[in-house]
Amino acid sequence: MTNLFNQLVASQAGPFLLLAFAAMLEVFGDACFQSGMYQSTGTKRVGWFVGGTLVLVFYSLFVNTPKWDFGKLLGVYVVLFFVVAQIVAKLRFQQSPTPPVYVGGALIVLGGAVMTFWKG
């Protein structure tokens, strides 16, 4: 599995795809915990917590298995995490972005672009 991840990281689109999947895992793991805390009780709550724990453990293994310069790719990851989080907030929790979220999100995207493309 490590070899597959390392081959993906070495390709041009591979890091983007791996980071997009990692962002989805992290957001979904967090969403499981939020569902457990605020939208369920009893065994259903425990199920959300266990599910969230498993997803976040898988996320951690997934993001740390390839040998890559994660600090260099952090800008792309933060942007992907923000975008996926907004999609899940809307679809799962019916929370629409507010103007401050749009402005802050634009700054996140701009910051990610600076971290990714500025050579220096």
C-alpha cells in the first residue's frame, strides 16, 4: 500500500487526489462527531462516535503513509478541507455559508495559492 501511495504522490495529479480524499475523510470524521454530539442519543450517539473515530484514524494513516512534503502541500490541503467542509455543512447540516465565510474562504483560497505557487 505504501508503494501505491508513493507512486501516486510522484505523479502530477496524485498529491491533489490524495489530499482531496484526505480532506473528505477528515471532514466526514468531524461530521460524525457533530452528529453524535448534537443530533442523536443513546446507542446511535455511540455509533456516531465510533464511526467518527474510525474515519479519523483512517484519515491519519492515509495522510501519513506516503512520503511527501506535507508542509509544502499544506496550502492545497487547507483549501480542499475548507471547500469540502462547506459542502458537508450545507448537505448534512443545512448550514449555508454567510458573507464572512465567503470572504474568509476567498482568503483561504488565496493563501493556498500563494503557498502552492510562490517559488522562493
